Amino acid sequence: MEIEKYECKNCGKIVRVQDGKVPSCCDKPMEKLPLDICTQPVHAEHARPMEDEDACDDGRAGE
């Protein structure tokens, strides 16, 4: 299961969840943040072993 980020619109706290449940903060459900745009190449020959590889939006959602 992928990691999702949620933000509290009241206090600005950001949390990461992996279980798919919407967390709550300040007695309200938190809002899901969109994925970051991919900036790293997707080919293995361009991989950087020290780079974080979190989920991102690679622009293929509409295909």
C-alpha cells in the first residue's frame, strides 16, 4: 500500500499514513495532499541510489 500525506487545514500539521484511513486533527478529518510531480528519471540507468523514491505523479493518470 502506498504512503499518503494528509494536512490539517486548521493547524497545518502534516502526517503520512499507509493504512488508507483518513486521520483526524483538531476534531476534523484531515485533507489528502496531492502527490508531488516526478522530477527524477524513471529509467534504471539514471537511478541515483541516494535519492528518496517516494510516490509522485508521473503524468500518466489520464492514460
